[in-house]
Amino acid sequence: MSELIRRLRIAYPDAYCALNHENPFQLLVATILSAQCTDKRVNQVTPALFARFATPEEMAAADREELEALIRPTGFYRNKARSIQGASALICEQFGGEVPQGMDELISLPGVARKTANVVRGVCFGLADGIVVDTHVKRLSQRLGLTQQKTPQKIEKDLMALVSVDDWIDIAHLLIFHGRQVCAARKPDCVHCTLADLCPSADL
């Protein structure tokens, strides 16, 4: 596993969270919006959204129809609007208007499960309780033979057993970059893959 991570670090020295944000609240909202939606689409929506509603207080008090219209391109906009406003209200009521750092506190917010909490904790606070498992991480973990599990929760558990705690935050960014640039869902570019000789699924 250490060799796999070493190669990915060389290939993607600037791997980072692709959701544009300026603070923990913006990343929280962007991650909620990213469900069943590409990061690219979310990044197209959030500038206008945060220009209109910059703080948890403003987001909680937003007109629901206006909020839904702003986030509509991300899909499932009614549920997402409900989650964003519910999370914003709870941040104001229970956490002094600041996004909490604790895992338990984060997952108490509407619309926030482990994946979103792991993203915010890792990217904004440098804290790791686990590993973010999105569609790319799920696909690559299975192709690389790191897990045979199907659910994000079980895949995360397998990865946590294989990956050093010091790499829990970075491994998700590295796998996501690799999934976008080389190991695509429909047609992985195995010929140009830095992990081909380590991958049981490589088609060379």
C-alpha cells in the first residue's frame, strides 16, 4: 500500500479538494451539493450562491424558493435546500455560527453523513476519523483489489485497515485525481497508468 501511495504522490503532487471554497461553511454546503452531482457543476453554482448567502445566518434565513433556484442545476435541489438550511440553522443555534470540528457534531447536522464530515474535517481542520469514499474512491479501491465490499461504509473500514493514519486525508484526494485523469469508469487508461503493475484489474 505504501508503494501505491508513493506513486500516486509522484503522479499528483498537487492533489487537493476540487470543491472551491473559502471557509468550512462553504465547503460543507458545497459537499452537500455534490451528492449525485459533479464537482465541476457545483463549482459553477456556488459563486452566486455564496455571494447571495454568505453566512450560516443568511443561509438559514434564505427564501426557500430563491435558494432552490440557485442550486437547481446540482439536482435534487429541494432535498439539498432543506438540508443546507437545516444545517445552517443548527450551526447558528448550537455552535455559535461556526462549523463544528467534531465528527459527532458534524453528523448531527441535517444532510451530513460520514463522507461529508470526513471531507470537512480533513480539508479544513486537518483531522481524520476515516477516509472519504466517493464514487472514484469506491471504483478504484475495488479495481485495485483493496476491497471486495460494495458499500462506502465497509469500503472505508477496509481502507482504514490498509492505509496509515497519516495518509487517510490524502489517499482520497490521490485516488480521486487518478480516477478522473486515468482510471475512468467506462474506459480506464491502463497503458498509461502508474499503478498498472500493482493492479489486478489492469488490461495491458
